[in-house]
Amino acid sequence: MLRLATEKRELAVVDDQIGSPTWTVDLALAIKALVEKDCRGIYHAANAGFCSWNEFASAIFAESGLDITVNPMSTKDLGRPAPRPLYSTLDCGKLTRDTGFQPQPWREALKHYLKLRRL
């Protein structure tokens, strides 16, 4: 999205796909917590909360101070050959219950990422 912001002033991003954006640093911390607690099995690890790709793109630009117009579009209008799930959020309750690790909200993770990126 940040690269696209250098090329365009207006973008169309799907608004009907909902997910849990996840910063790799937080994912690594979740994995570390699982290893330290010797957890086995399947766990979901994602930043807390959820949003559409359109909301995520808008947040990236807002937090970066960029004036980019983000227009909504449907997955159908995007026309990708592979189907995409419209709702793919993750419940990290088991991760928190078994390790005590509480993923931060995705918007806070985005702010931290952008701050580190500017260094």
C-alpha cells in the first residue's frame, strides 16, 4: 500500500473481505510464548480485532499521514481467479488462555510498525 501511495492518489480496495491483520513481530512473540509454555497442537495467532482490506488500507494511509482516496470495491469486481474467503478472522482465545500472551490490537501494531519503518 505504501508503494502504491507513491504511484497513485486514488485506489480501489475490496471492502467485503474481513480479516485479522497481523504484524510479524507480534506473530513471533506469540510463537515464542507457545514454545516457552511447551504448547502443542493448533493455535491461532493474529493481532486483536478485525477489519476489511479497505479499512486496513485506509488506516495505513491515515497513520502515515498520506492523503490517498481509498474507494470500496467488491471481491467479485476484483476478478481474481482463486476464490478468497469473505470472513477470515481468527480467535486467539486458546493462545491467550494457554500462554497468557494477549495480542495487541491490529491498529496499534500498525502504528508500531510504521514508527519503526520511519527510523
